[in-house]
Amino acid sequence: MSNPVGWFEIYVDDMARARRFYEAVFGVVLQPLEGAGLDMLAFPSSREHYGAPGALVHMDGFKAGGNSTLVYFSCKDVAVEESRVLAAGGRIQKPKMSIGQYGWISLVIDTEGNMLGLHSM
């Protein structure tokens, strides 16, 4: 198993609000995923590039935030994405900090109450 993460989902209460947050912070365009029977917006991904694909998901009966899974997004410099969080409606839980030889991380909270990690070398 070279990369144990094959897919991720971030559950949200308000899809439009969450979309604005993630598109603003990461400078990407999320695309609708059809056929799953759920309201889903996928992050850009490619089999030719490193990283696990994933999506924002809204599912009736499942509240966003408060779960115990933390997804880290790879960044060139954590400070860039972190600098966009407040303007996009989120909060900074732990500002950019060194994790020694493993680079830098920042922990932020999205508009739905989910904590996510930012990581850079």
C-alpha cells in the first residue's frame, strides 16, 4: 500500500457556503459529482499527480463538524492558504508552525465547523 488514503469526504451543512470557502482558500473550482445520490462537489484531481481525490458532501441526517478525522491539504507554503481563511469565513485554530524535518502545518476551521490541516515542506 503506497498511499493508504484513496478518497476523502468533508461533510457540510451548507454546500454553497462551503464551496465558497474551499474555492477561495485553495484557488480551485469544485465540480459536481453525479450519480452518488448525494449532493457532492469534487476537488480537482488527476491520476498523474500525487494526492487522494475527494469531495464536499451534504447528506441529510449527518451534521458537519465535530468528527474526529483530520484531512491535510498539501500546499507550497502553508502561509498562503492560511492567509485566505479569515476572508473566506473560516478561523485559524493553530497558525503556521514548524514540525521539524517534516515541514510546516497550520490548522484551520472551515465555515461548517470542520477542522482541516494545511501542510508544506
